[in-house]
Amino acid sequence: MLFVTQLKVIPGQLDEATRMFKHPKIPNNIMIHEFLGLLGKPDALVIFEAPDAVTAADFVVQFGRVADTTTSLALPIEEFKWTS
């Protein structure tokens, strides 16, 4: 399953967030596709694969002390019924 997490750094946490974003704890069953810093809000974006939503949540929770997170399940556009 593919997930996209938006990260908005909590005020006062920029230094710690930067360190964490550069060196996240990545479990063996998570594959990072992209970890991007953004100019504007959100501050960063991580695109990753996880076997299920619980595993994805366990990975993302590490960022919660330095950033507000929003995670979405990502699907190929062809899988949406409204695209046929």
C-alpha cells in the first residue's frame, strides 16, 4: 500500500524536525519512495509503502512530537471509478 504523509513543523521544533526528517527510523517493512522538503506549507512530504495502515501509522507516529501529520492512502488514478 502506498501512503503520502504531509508534515507541518510545530513552531519551535525546526531544528529537531530537520534532524528527524534527515534520519527517520525506517522499519524493514517500510519502503521510502520520496522524502521531500517543501518551500511553503506543508514543510515536508514523505511518500512510502507499508504492508497495511497499522504499519504506516506506527512509522508516522515518530514525527508527531515535531510536526503535525496528515497521512493519506494513495492509489493509482486508474483504480478510481470516476476515471473510467
